[in-house]
Amino acid sequence: MWPVSRNTRRLLARQLLILMLACVTVFSCTDMGAVLEPALQIRSHPSRHNEVLTDGAQIQLSFDRTMDPTSVDESFRIRESGSAVAGVLHTHNAHGQSYIFEPAEDWEPRRRYELILSGHVRDVGGGLHRVDHRRAFSFGGGAEGPLRLLESFPAAGQSVAPEAEIRLRFSEAMDAAVFERSLRIEPAAVTTSTWSPELVEVVLTPERPLTRNTIYTLRLENSLRSLDGRSLAEPVELVFVVGDDAPVPLVEELYLALDEPSVGYPVLGATLEGMSYGDVVAVRWNAPMEAGPTEAATRMEPNVPLEFLWPDTNLMLIRPRARLEPGAQYRLRLAATARSVAGLQPAAPYEQAFHTAPDLQVVTEWSSSYGAVLSQDELVPGLILSHEVLEHHDEFSVSLLFAAPFRDEAEREHLLNSVRFVSLLPSSAPRPVLYSVDWSDERRVSLGYRNLGAGTEAAPYRYLWSLSRGWGGSRYSTDELRVMLELYR
């Protein structure tokens, strides 16, 4: 054996030390299971990002080796909108290689979920594996139909700070390159786009703060495409303001007004309840409005043609140009497409439901062939009104004028069946007989009577003409009306 010098021994010792330190470093920084075994292979259903699964499809997870079910369960979760989806993950076979997730509740169609296997899992041989397996998915044809912008910040008409970022969330994974070509911001602003891993949400960060007290318009042309090739049904235009000098349009007050321009459209009610033809709706905005888009955004359902007046840029008056059906439900809608003079749109639509006033059926005029006339003010329901007639002839007629029309023969028949004409004094007075009915129009009828008697001025014959309660039919609530007649020659 050759002798080894002291310097050689020192050199060998130094090299051995370096080798030991390198080994310690490798083994301390490396998963031993990964060093000694091939990488763990993971498969899942869904198998790719943003996959649309058929209804009833199972969420599955499988490995290329037998796993410890407890470690798999601890690293596995399904998430929806940041919250965990309740359910149970159980092994599909006896070898612990396949797993099925059963949700506690049914999957919601067209809602985005995410399968996550993240952390460390252990196989039955004791090997420890670091994993990060993620798949986004949905059910029920979530990608059918046109591409949609689901959510935006700022919302339409919203006021934001100059340093604010713009966030857009779409209904499916996007083609980022096509997005950049389809995006327009006016006034021009240079932004940097940051996409979520699933490519459904993008954050636009301005390179410099936006200009304060300025109205911006973000536009997405319908050339925009998703990764599956779907496009927008129509361009998207998002108008927002930087700063707070231009307020977002808002309905401050909506009320029922009397259609009287000479007295300034006085208020009839704080709501539209009880509206009838001849009333107008007053809409007071918190900002000057652009008439054209605001009128186009206004409608009444069921459809009624509308006329608009603008006494002021903040005040819009709505006048129906057709008769409203009495006692019916209507809805006034102001869509978020209304626009202020500053170019801003409401953050949300506005609507108010109401019932129109029922027809008020009353006798507005009662007259007789003797010239006796009673107006609506004199016809007090439930009271007996006396009339003296100077001269009596063989025939007698009563004419009635009503506030509302009688729509059909059944309503007219109901009225005639409610009329009573009886003799009171003396007991021997003859009983009047109805012999003619003449409707000159839907609101006026003349009733002819015969067989009336007449007394003297000192002792007249007394008759009572009456309409019993409910004479207006099923559409109306009408009270009894009575008129006293004293007849003498």
C-alpha cells in the first residue's frame, strides 16, 4: 500500500465533506417519494378547464396507484364563488385509486364550479406527493347561446376614484388576444390586462390615474370571441364617471299629478295608485336628463301610447294617450337605458306597479218630462228628494244620465230590474206601469210610464221612484237612489 501524504489526506477529507453536504442538501429539498418513484399521475372528470358537463354527470378523481383515502379527502374540495360545496368524497373501488364526489344538494345549471386537489397526498406505500390539480366546470349547457358579460366594475353610471381598476367577468373562457383588439376606452386610457387562470375574468389596470370629473365609455365590439368561438349578441357599452361632479341618474320622486298646465300639475298622490285617464305621471330626476333616450326607456304595461312633456330638464311628465282600463293593474317601467345630459345611465331600472281607479258609476242627472231636473250634486244616495209638479198628463218619463257607460245588454237589464216606481199616498192611487225604454247612447236612458194619478194642490198624489242598492252591476258598488214625486192637477 502506497503511503498517503498529509496534504493528500486533507484534500480527500475536504472533497468527502463537500460530497456529504451536497447529499444532505439534495435529500432535504427533495420529496423522497418523487426521487424514488415516478411522478404521481392524476386524472379527473372534468378533464379540462371550463368543461360543460351533462346533467347527472359524476365528478370523479383517479390516480395511477393506490392512495390513502384520508389524505386524498383532506386535500380535495369543490368550490363555488369562493365557498366550499358540501358533499362526500368516497372511494369508487376497493383499490383506493378511484374516487367519486357526491354533492349534498343538486348541482345548479349554468353555475361555475371548481375542482381542487391541492397540498400533499400519500399513497399506501408511504410515499408523499405534492399536488395542485384544478379544473373549472359547469352543468347544463352553460356555454350555450351568445357570449355574455355577467358582471362589471364599475357598473353602468357608477362613479369611481381615478385609481380604480376595471373588472369584467364573462360567461365563459375568453380569447385574451381577441379581447385586446375588441376593447375601446374613450377618452383613451392605456391599461394592462390581468386574467384569471380560467380566463373568465379580467382586471384592467390603468397605467396612470384616470382623469377626475370625466365621463368614460368602455366598449366591447361584437367581434369579441370566447375560446369556443362564441361572440356577443350585440356590442357592450359601459358608461361610468371618474369623480363625483356628475351624479348617476336616479328617480328622486315619482307621483300622480293633475293634468292642469295652468296651475303647474298639482300633486294628486305620492304613488300611481288610483290613476285614471286625464291624470299624468310626474318623474323628477336628480340630474338633467336627455329627452330622447329617457323617453325611449319609458313604457307602460299593458302597452299604452304615451306623450311626454318636459317643463324642466329634471322633470318628465308622462301623459297616456289612450283610456286606461278601469280597475286594472298596470306597471310603469323606466329602463336603465335612460341617459342624463352628462351621458350617464341609471345603475338599475325603476318600476312601479299600480291599479287604475274603478269606473265611478253614478247618476249624474235625473230629469222628468215635467221639466224637473236634478244634477249630481242634488242626487244624494240614500236620501229622499221631493219634487212638486204643477201639471200632470197621462204619460210620464224619467231620463237618466250616467257617469260611466253600460258595456252590454246584461248590465242594462240589471239596471232596469233595479228600478222601482210605486204609489205611496193615497192608498187608492194607481200603480205606474213602465211601457217604454229608450237608450239614446251607452250612458243615457229614458223610461216611459203610464197609469199615474194626480191629486189636488192641497192633497197631491205621492210617488216614490228608486234605484235599489247595487244597480251598477258587478263592476260597481252603487248605493240606493230615491226621488219623491208629488203630482197634482
